[in-house]
Amino acid sequence: VYSMTLVIGELCKRGEVDKGKGLLDEMVGRGVKPNEFTYNTFVDAFVKKLDFVGVKKILSEMEKNGVSLNVATYTLLIEGYGSSGKIEEAERLFEEMQGKGIEGDVHVYTTMISWLCKSGNLKSAFTLFDELVERGLVPNAHTYGALINGLCKAGQMEAAETLLNEMQTKGINLNRVIFNTLMDGYCKQGRIDEAWRLQSVMEKKGLQPDVFVYNIIATGLCKLNQHEEAKRCLLSMVDRDVAPNTVTYTTLIDLYCKEGNFVEAKRILREMENKGQNPNTVTYNALIDGHCKKGRMKEAHKLRNEMESKGLVPDVYTYTSLIHGECIFGRIDEALKLFHEMPAKNLVRNVVTYSALISGLSKDGRSDEAFRLYDEMIEAGLTPD
RNA sequence: ACGAAUCAUAGCGCCCA
């Protein structure tokens, strides 16, 4: 079982989940009983693909074979629901785990805390943090990182710095991730000066800037409308032997799209593919949104087909951009069609999606439908901001 | 032998013009 699990794990990591599944079936056929580690490998693979049908299949197989979920399985499931926007479901699983008497560990607490933070529920995150400490568990850099990130995203930089001090008091090593998190927080506040300050603190500790740092600073510059500086920052990476990644290229593509320079955007798309940094859903979303905003809807839909042909799955951002684009040009019925496609694709419509469509409807004089949609949004448990 | 923290993409409003 031990070695089989390793092999299956390797296959799944390479994306050959089907081959792994074949091996699993072969295992069972030969009377080797897979254990929770074996199954978790599959849960991991399906969760990363956001394939919940696949996840459910594995879970029922586990049940059938009398293998129970362990704390790592729950961590994976919570991660999966969190990343697809189903935070209540994630919380429900966390409680289910505790109800079954499975001891939560630092990993699962950190995962839950992270997703609570990401959904803007800092209060619950800190409550959970207290619970973790009360239970005698020791929070580590990941746990603090999750909370610091939450505070940074909420713009609470002083509170984030307080946690940073708390880490130091507790003797937890301040690593790259922690610094990068704070730098990003300051950049999002438009305080690049503070980001530079942290960067020099990092250098004093012997931490050279990595690709994250460049990406963070460049995005900060973009937000301050310093596009040329942002481009220079990203292009300077190469001179300093830092390899650009998908995020770097996507940032550039987004920049060019917003300038309406689709030729350059396309060129970068080809360049990244040539360098083996594959475009992902976000990359295409940037392209699609750029085209939508310039009324190039035909091209936008073409890009959407192109992404799907590469096995990339459109997400809420893709749909919202398309819906918004159709609305701008008065093709509300096209927008509605897209809107209704979403649930079947397992996409959770959020406030942004609804408001794009609601504003489209009302600008088109279809206020009855707009109000109806508004009510539907409230019923879906969404709060307008 | 399994699992956790940092970067890129969407709407409305506000401000400015």
C-alpha cells in the first residue's frame, strides 16, 4: 500500500489522475487495501481541479471500503470549498470533523482560518485562532501568515504589524512569505514607500527579492497609474536572474489590455507559452475583460473558446466580464443567457456578477427584471455593498 | 507516505475631470 500510494501520488501530481485511478482499481482487484493516504491523494487531485463530482466519488468509495476520513482529508475538503467560494460548506465540514471526534491540528485550523480571512470574516478567524491556542496547539508561521494576510487585505496594517511583533516575541522566524504578505498589504494601500522599507529589512536578513516581490511592486505601481514604471519593474527581473512566472506575464498582459494594446498582449501570451509558463484562467480573464471593455465581444468569446480548448475552466471573473461586456453593448439577453449558464458549471454568482447584470438591466429600462434579480440576490444570501 | 500562509483578472457606487 505504502509504495503504491507513492506511485499514485506521483501520477496525480503529473496530472495523470486517470492512470492513478486505474492503478487504484488494480490494487483493489489484487486484494491490496488502499488506506486513507491513498484516497487522500485522489481527493487532493480532484480538489485542485475543483472537480467535486470526482471528490464525491472518492468519498463514497472510502465509505464503501470502510476507510474513514482523517484530518488531512478534511483539510483538503475545506480548502476545496473555500477556494470555490463555498465558505459555509467549509465551516460545516470543520464542525462535522469536530463532531466526529477527529482532533483538529494546526494544518486544519490554519486552513479554516485562512478561508475565513479570505471571505472577510476576520472575527471568526480570530475566534478560531484563540480556540487553537486554548486547545494547546502551537500556531506557526503559516497560521500567523494567514491572519496577517487577512488583516492586510482589510487594510488593517497596524494590527498586522502587531501580529508580526507577536511572532518575533514567540521566536517564530520571519520568512519571505510573511514579508511579501506585508509588502502586498502596503502596496494595496498605495504605500510603496513602506513596501520598499520592508524590502530593505528583508535584504538585511539575506533574503533577496523573489518573483513575488517584483509582481507585488509592479501591481502596486499599476494601481498608482504608474504603468511605465510597472513595466520597467517587471522587465528588470530578467537582468537580476529572477524568472518571470505566470503571474508576471498576466500582470503585463492586463496592463497592455487596459491600454488597448492587444497586439502586445497577444505577443506576451505567445512569449509566455514559449518559455513554458502556461497561461491560466486568470491570464485569459485579463484578455477577455480587456476585449469586452473595448466592445470586441466576438474576440472575447473566441478567447473563451480558446481557453476551454486548452482545458482551462472559465470562472466567475470570466462570466462577469462577459456579462458586463454584453450589457455595455445592450445585448442584455446574451448577458442573461451567460448568467443562467453559471450554476450548471458549478460557479457561484456573487455580488459583482449580480450588480453587473442589474445595472445592465436598469440602464436598458428593464427595471422590473432588475428588481426581481435584486430580490433573488438577497435570497441567495448576498449583501449589496 | 497524504493536507495549511504571500503576488495577477470582473461589477456598482464614491472622488476627480
